[in-house]
Amino acid sequence: MGHTLHAIIGPHTVIEKLWLETNVIQLPQEFAMVPMTAALHDDIVELVDINKPDPYPDFERLSAGIAWLLEDRSRHGILAYIETDYFGGVGVQRAIAWQAGKIACGPILSGSSWEEQGLVVTPSGDTAINQVLTRIGVRTDRKHDPFDMLGLVRFRHTETAFNER
């Protein structure tokens, strides 16, 4: 089964200040998520109208317009942008966070692949998304990492995230 998610995540009070005409998904620990659907991406890019190359080419939907919006709105509090692209446990994830108009963490890329010795995660240690979620304040316990604590595993696909709540 696949997991392909593109999303903005932050404290609910900061997500509210994005002023996006879209639904917001409430997450545990007073966090919220806005799935970056293809339509929302295109709407923001058109509205912001920044004619610059994408500053983070390793990301699929983090265009110059999206990056500008998140950098600007991070003046209200910390915001993260995450992406996953997995199938059968193999894939990549990307994450970055802004606070006070500057990058607070990232951009970070991590991935997994099947090698002779089994499933290998690179780089070793916490994944990109868990590092960024920790940086934005997601609390964990001994059994669950930040990704699990927010219940992000249940959102399998960006385009259908509102149906997966």
C-alpha cells in the first residue's frame, strides 16, 4: 500500500492565520494540517504570482509561491511542510520548517530502499519528517514517534486526506 502525502502542518492557531480558503484537518496536540492538493497548490501559485525558480527542487509541490507563503506566515508561529512518497515501505520523505520568517529546520530528505541486508533507511536515525515534527513541538512517548503521535499514517493520499479523517 502506498503513502503519498503533501501537507502543511503547524499549531492550529498558526494554521488559521494562513487565510487559505480550504478545509483544515485537526490533529492531536492542538496541531492542524492542510493537505497540499494539486488544486490548492495551483491556486496559491496563481495568487502569490512569484516568477522564480523553485527554491527546493527536491520537493514535488514546494514551489516558490508556497515557500514564500510559509516563510511569510511563519512570522505568526512555526510551520512545517512535509511530503511522503512510499510504496511497500520503499520511498522518500522530505520536510522543512520555518519560524519567524526563516528556516528553522531543513530541508531534510530521507528514504528507504531494499538492499541485500534488508530495508535500509538513509540517513540513519530519525526520518526527515520526524525531525521536523519534533522541531515544531510535537510531543512523543516511548512507543510512538512524532508521525504516529499526530496520526499521519491514516492520511494515505493527499487528494483524499479529507475523506480519511
